Amino acid sequence: MGWASCCKRSDGAEPGRKKKKKDTAWRVFSLKELQLATNNFNYDNKLGEGGFGSVYWGQLWDGSQIAVKRLKSWSNKAETEFAVEVKILAQVRHKSLLSLRGYCSEGQERLIVYDYMPNLSIHSQLHGQHAAECNLGWERRMKIAIDSAEGIAYLHHYATPHIIHRDVKASNVLLDSNFQARVADFGFAKLIPDGATHVTTKVKGTLGYLAPEYAMLGKASESCDVFSFGIMLLELASGKKPVEKLNPTTKRTIAEWALPLARDKKFKEIADPKLNGNFIEDELKRMVLVGLACSQNKPEQRPIMSEVVELLKGESAEKLSNLENDELFKPEQTSSFQGSSGPDSSDCITEEKSSKADAIEAAVDSSETVPSAR
Ligand SMILES: Nc1ncnc2c1ncn2[C@@H]1O[C@H](COP(=O)(O)OP(=O)(O)OP(=O)(O)O)[C@@H](O)[C@H]1O
Ligand SMILES: [Mg+2]
């Protein structure tokens, strides 16, 4: 299996037996070493800021490039507990997951070290600082979709204990020097014990990607990740953002926009204009159909991640045709899918927004960011 790291390393070295030990190795960093690497967490080194703190680019004494996530505050978390949790996450390895390279826990500082991903994220390639370069041609998009689906499927079905990501989105799928997708930040999910179907917890996640049952009830399960992944697939296919503001009072989700087009079989109209028509139509159709199936309101009607992988790869003609003929895509069908946010979508979105802000605040000064439901 590829999970013991079979991808090309971001430093350009080919994988091989000798490298394996280095790939899987991780260690404790001293604060001094990370201060040196990041020029004392210099503003110019800052890659961005997320819910749990800021991320800085850095370079170690051996020349390797790192990204250091400096958690905002960890006051309630004992040093040993932080280390235990981080070590568990460091064991999770798959070619499409961004594993931890190490951590630092000194005084009030809690830092997590990753390999730096030079092509940043799907988000920066589609909507951010790399958008103008149009680096994501169709072949890359399809591979990124399949690889990231495999990474999440690994978390759901093979990692022990199983892991719900809870924050699947375009800025959490990073791209290495070969544009190989690496799903990041699964470390901030709760680890779920075997046999448990869901863990109820404070809502985390990002506006536009949240499954309705998660946004409203705080009920996290694998199918919430499937929902978010579906939104990301639609984003990859269309180049659109998850939520579009039609006017000051009305928002439309990407799924609400894409579904009527898919029902009318107008797949070409969904394709990102930046592709200039350069895409494989069958693959685009698969990406859109799977994206919409994943982002249905009813969790029980969504596929599971292993099925998503299979469908995206187009391995089973029968399953694909079942998907295409699903009620969801019948022109007259209206009840089982009401866009990704349902009839009260604007209320739901407002609630998600405040929930996220609350959750982030709660998370940084409580145990929320470290998986604890084991
Ligand atoms: N290893 C890395 N290499 C390159 N860029 C990274 C790396 N890790 C994070 N980033 C980028 O740094 C920025 C901040 O990341 P961070 O994870 O803190 O926030 P986020 O992904 O936007 O939100 P969230 O907190 O929900 O994950 C993002 O743009 C992210 O893509
Ligand atoms: Mg992130």
C-alpha cells in the first residue's frame, strides 16, 4: 500500500527504500530552531492565517523548507497531552495526506511543523495568489480530485482510530512541487473511536462547506466530510467559489447553481471558463455528478468516500450509470435535494458564520482543537 509514503518528496528526491525511514520520521523541534527558521515568525514569512493560528514559511539548517503552524493559544492544554495527541496524528500517513513533520511545545508556545507545499493550495490556485497562472489544467484537476478523495477515504476507513476531518475545503488541500494533492489539517479533527457513528461537538468548518446537519446540530460524521468534499469537487470543476453573492441579500451555493445545469445535461456550462474548453467531457461529468451526489442535504443519500474514489476513477460503468439515473438528476425531482443548504439557506448560512466564530474562539482556549474523543 502507498500509505508509507510513495509520492515524490517535495525536495525532489525520488522515493525509495532508503528514504522511507526519513519520510516517516518526525521529531520534537526546539522553539529556538523554529524561531531561526522563520526569522522569528517574521510577518514576511507568514503564509496565512486560519482558525487556529498563523502559518509561517521557514527553512531549516539543512535547507529543507517547512511550514510552521503557530497555535494562537493553548493555555488549557497540558504539555504532555498536546504531545500525546500530536504523536498520534503523526502516525497517520498516506501519500495524499500532509503528515506532521514534528512539533514544539515550550512554555505557552504550541507549534506544528509540516513540509512546505510550494504550490500552496487548491484555493490559492483557483481563487488566490496563483489564480492568474492557470496552473490547474484538466488532467491535474482530475488527479487532485482522485488523490484527495483517497486521502480522506484513508482517514475514514483505514486510519486507526478512524478520523473525521471536519474541515475539508480548498485551502486545506495543499499541492506539492508536482501538484500532488496533500490533504492537510486533519489533525484538528476529533478522532472517533471504532464503532461510533458520530461525535457531537462544537461546529467547526468553513462557511459554504458545512453539511446542513453539522451546521445546525453540530453532528459530525464522515458524511459531513463527504458533503464538504462534494462542494470542493464542484469548485474544482467550475472554478467558482462555494457561495456566490447574487445581490446584497441573496446568496447561492455552488450546488444550487450546478444542479439545474446537471439535470439539463449542460455540463459544458459548468466547466471552469479558464479551461478554455480543454477538458475531458466524461471526466468533467463524473466530477460534477459525484460532487452533487456528495453535497445532497440528506446524509444517508450521500456516497461514502470509498465509493467516491471508485466513482471518480470511473471504475464501474454500472455504478456510474446508477448515479446518472439517480432521482437527484431527474428534471422534475425537487424534494430530496434543495440545494446544499435547503429552504432556509440564508438562516443556515448566518448560523454557520457565527457558529464558526464561536467554535474557533472556544477551540483556541479549550481542548477543542486536539482530538480527544478516543
Ligand atoms: N504546509 C503548507 N505549505 C504551504 N502552505 C500552507 C501549508 N500549511 C498551510 N498553508 C497555507 O497557509 C494558510 C493558513 O493555513 P491555515 O491552515 O492556518 O488556515 P486555513 O487552511 O485557511 O483554515 P483552517 O484553519 O480552517 O485550516 C492557508 O492559505 C494554507 O493553504
Ligand atoms: Mg488549513
